[in-house]
Amino acid sequence: MEFLSHPYPIRPRPVDGELFLGFVLRLADMNGRETLADLFCDFKSLRQSRCFFVRSDDFYRVLPYFAKAIDMSCTDLRKYFMRDGLLHEVASNTFYRTKIGKPVFCPHCIAEHGYIKSKWLYMHINHCEVHECKLLHACPACGAEQKWESKLLHRCTNCAKPWADVAIVQVALPAYEQTLAKMSTTQEEAYLEHLYHYVKFSMRPFDATYDKYHKAIEHLQDTSKYFEYAHLLATLEYVRHDYAKHRKRRFIKDLRSESINKLLTNLDAPLHAANDESFSLNFPAVSKEQPSGKIEIPDAATYKILTVNRMRQHAANDNRYHLRWEDSQRLLSMSRNTIVSLIDRGVFKKRTHATSSAKLIAPALDELVELHSRLRTIIKILPTKPSFKTARWSNLGSYLGKKRTIAELLIAGLNREISIYTSSSVEDFMIEELLFDVGELERFKLSA
Ligand SMILES: [Zn+2]
Ligand SMILES: [Zn+2]
């Protein structure tokens, strides 16, 4: 592979904690290249923003160019940026944390040290702990967002205001950022693993499901309040408890559901599943004193941070109810096949992906709650064992003398073709207590 006949005349070495793209800009700047396009011209290669996303295939594709340009081995050059790759791994289920969006920066650090820190691009970092100021997303003089050009290492890429002339505006750092600044790398990883788990609940507190977010960085400039609350969720049992209660109440109200509905209680399973006692011990609540007064759940972040599919599945104001297939299956305790046959029979609405009409979308929470309420009207709960013959759902197949699927039985019940009784004395029931034969439940658990 011959892309450069000689290394560049000036060959800087990366600084610890430097952003890979920032290093590339420094290399360009020192060798008289203003834009990334100029640089990539030298390599006779196409520039893609993914190239700067450490650990991506494209990163490894372009790494040899830069290694050659500074006359260093790929392995040695790569070492400087592995920490970002590691952190990306930690939180990859949630956010493209180290994905390169528009520049976020501390102008004072740039003016003093002349390089871009990689942590400024992390989703959870909103401040510079050295200068105790907010990180900037735009030039304070002209308000323009910055470009990834070599000028950025000295001044505004739009109005050319030198960063050295920008006045420092000090603010108090959020407690979790203060805590992070003092942590070792190993501690930091463990801490972030938890923080990023809980921030999902904090960013969209009243959503039925949590999955990858889309372009969270671009749509949320200051994430402090979400991470502050995520830390409280991660470390304080009563905050989690209050959160779950509040959230359930909101669903009951909005879905006009009955006050007791185990479907809604089970929604909290992912929240409680993540509870980790040793984490709370190792990382006690950020402030020295327990937070006093009422802890407010943050307002939901914009729906624009949701995955594209989720944004398109529902109207903007009700993508809250979207469920992933595994969530629908878990809440209904049904296999995907059973749910699909219920969709075919019209029990649930048939909706398909915006991108492909062949891809079915799982029934949303509002539909599940509605089905649950309808079941209450067709299933009689008998407090004591009645004198007449009763049939539990689980026995219905044999009771009717025919082998039927659960979906068929459910439809028959909804159509009032058969009467169904349960001898359960509990006030409320889960669908799985009524609907499932052991075989299906086992198959579901195996496939989940
Ligand atoms: Zn700074
Ligand atoms: Zn400017």
C-alpha cells in the first residue's frame, strides 16, 4: 500500500488523553494542511467521519496512513487511543459515546495546551474540571458551531476569535463529574458501566422500554441533570423506589388503566435487575450529605434521541409506549409466534417498520394494557373452589378435548365462545398465570 512517498516533515506524537481526530488535526496543522479533506488528499483516500470513531473498521483502515505519516508503527500509535475504544465498549449498549459529532471543547485548555481532549466528546462530560467551566459547543463570540479544521486548535473556525482571548466563566461542577475527575481508570470503567445503565431511565423516565438511543450527543448538549439523577438511581434504593412508583402512577393515569396492573409493575424489572449492592458501597451518593428535600425526576429528553425506528413507529407524543419484541414477550409471557398469531387474528394492531413492510412491530404497551383489561371481563376469578367444573387456561386444551393453540383459546375467550374460569384467589393475575401451558412457557423462556 503506497499512499505517501515520505512521512510528513513534522511528526508530532499523541498526548495522553488526546482525541484521535484532534491528533489528526494537529498533524494537519503542523504540516500546513487546513482541512481534513486536504489531508486525505495526501493519502488519496476518502474521508468518512467513522474513521475517527476508535475501534470502528474505518478507524483501522485509516490508522496506517497516520502511522506512516509520523513514521510510527500502527501498534504504537493505536495504544494512545485504546482507552476511548474501551470506554466505547463499556457504554456501547446505550450511546455512541465516543462517536464524533460537532466539536465540544474547553477554549482555555486548547489555548494553553494546543490539543483536543478525547473526554470532551463523551456523553457524560459537560465541564472542564481544570478551568471549572462549561464545555462549549459553539464560539462564545459569534455563536457558530465549530468545524473539525486545523484552525480549531487556535481560534474560532468561523470568526477567527482566538481562544486565548475568551474569558473564563467559572461554574460549579456537577458532583458526579467532580467524583469522576478523581477516579482511577479501573474505577471509572465500573462507575460508568452503572451510570450509563441508569441514565437510560433518567433521560426518558416515562417510556415503556429502553434501548439504544440515536444521536443523543447532537440532540442533548448538556447532559448533567440526567447523569446526576442516574447516579442517585444507581446508589440510593429509595430513589429507585420513588421513581418506580411515580412512573407506574403516570402510566396508570395516561393509559386509564386499573389501579392494580401487574403488567405495569413488571415494567420496572430492568430497573430493579440492575440494582447492585456492591456498587452502592463503592460509589456512595456523590454529595457528602444525603440529598435533602424532594428529588425531582428530570423532564424527558427530546424524542429525537430515540432510535430512528422508534421515532417512526408512533406519533411523536406516544413513542413512550413502544416496546421491543423481547419486552412485549416478557410482559405477555408469550412466544413471538403466539403474539404474531394474535396480530393475524386482529387482537393487536398490525404495524410494520418504516423501512420494511415485512418487519412486524411488537404490540405497544397501550395495547397490552388494553388486552389485560379485556381479559378481566372474560375471565372470572372465583375466590374459592366452585362447585361446578372450572377450567384454567392452562388446562383448556385438554378440557375442550381438542389441541388448540393458546392464541386460538384466547380469541375464543375474547369472542365469548367459551367461558373461562380461574380458581386463583389472588386479586390480580398475570397473563402467564392464565394463558400458559407449561410447554409454551418453557419454549418462551428458552427462546428469550
Ligand atoms: Zn479547560
Ligand atoms: Zn466565532
